[in-house]
Amino acid sequence: MNTTSQSDVDAYQRLQFMEVGETVGPLLREFWSVLEPALPEILDGFYGHVTSTPHLREMVGTQIPRLKEAQKAHWARLFSGHFDDAYMQGVRTIGLTHNRIGLEPRWYIGGYAFVLRRLSDLAVRKYRWSPNKLADILRAVETAVLLDMDIAISVYQDAMLEERAQRQREVDAAIAEFKETVGRVMSGVSGAVEQLRQTADTLSQTANQATTTAGEASAAIEDASQNVQTVASAGEELAASIEEISRQVSESTTISGHAVEGANRTDAQMQNLAEAAQKVSEVVTLIR
């Protein structure tokens, strides 16, 4: 069964809208016989023009010889007049490359304007005595160049939009992770705070009990002073009270230790929260 992909439909619609008819291919092939010998000189002028702009000069660097060969292959494919899958894939590669290296469409369009002027001059010199032929050649050349530029820029824009969408997905994932981390941390903090509150209540109760026991010990001492006959009995009661105070002080120390541990856990939970916030900050900084 014969199937047609969406890319095939898009390519057909693009060619149809730009009026790439049956006559365009033969005219392009005819002009290629004129262009091919002149192409090295045109490319020399083109890259001389490109390198006159500082940031473009840095972008091409030492790759000019390789870029010239790639340009020759591309122009040969364009002027073959066959707008097939191989041609479309070649232009797609150009658009993706421009997006990857950060070559904005305005510079790409400016470069094509430079080349198109040279192509027009070449056509005029060749067909100046055949006005009708010249008009046909110029229309075919302009159509091919604009089609080429249209496809490359469309690919550039699609790639740029996909990169933005990917960055947004990364931000959304980071935010979701942050919310989850915050939820865990806040749950832990809430539990730690409740534990601290309970520990504080226990400490308060223990302190009250110690105060009561100390009061009883004081009373026992007073009784012992007033009643010499009951010194032995009061002494035993005093010793028991002092022992109880010692036990409660020891218990208070243990509870205080638990409180410190709870505070430390709370501090660790808050540190986790800070680290999660830092992750989101790093993602947002990267996007900017």
C-alpha cells in the first residue's frame, strides 16, 4: 500500500506554494553549467564578507576550507533541480547546524542576499542578449534560493522551539522535585517540633517534681533541727529525698539530650530544604 508521510505532504505544499513548477528544474540545471565554474570565486568573496564581521569570523574560525566544500556540494544539489528527500535532508542538516552554533536567521539571510546578488550578476552577464531567457533564469534562481532559505530557517525555528520546550520540561521536573522535597522536609520538621514540645512539657513536669521533692527535703531538715529526738528518722527521710532529686536530675539530663537530638534533626531537615531550593535556583539560572 502506498503511504505518504506528513513530511512529504509539507514538502509538496511548500513547493506548490512557491510555484516550483516543471520548468524550474531544467532552468536551474542549465544555469548550473554557468555557475559551477564561477562558484569558487563567489565563495571566496562570501567568506571574505563573513569574516569582516568579528563574531562571525570567530564562529567560522579555521573551518573555511571545509565550509567551502560543503557549500559547493549544497549548491550543486540545489541547482540539480531535484527537490527530493536527499535535498530536504541536506537543508535540514543546515538548519540544525545553524541552531546548534547559534547562527541567527538574520545573518543567514544576509549571507544569502550576498550570494543572490552574485548569481543575478552572473545571469545578467550570460543572458544579457536574451531578455526572455534571462527573466526565466532569474525567476528560477530566486525561487530556488528562497525555497532553500525558507526550509533551513523553518528547521532552525523548530529546533529552537523544541529546545525551549525541553528546558521548560526540565524546569517543571525541578519544581515538582522541589515540592516533593519541601513536603517531606516540612513533614519531618512538623514531627520534630511536636517532639520538642512534648520534651519541653516533660522537662517542665520533671522540674516541678524536683521542686516539690526539694521542698519536702527542706521541711525534713527543719523538722530534724527542731526535734533532736527524731534526727535518725529525719536523716533517713532526707537521704531518700536527696536520692529522688538525684534521680530526677538524671532523668532531666536524659530528656534534655533527646531535645538536643530533636533540634539537630530539625536543623538537618531545614538543610535539606535549602539544598532543594538551591537545585531549583541552578536550573533557573541555566535557563536564563
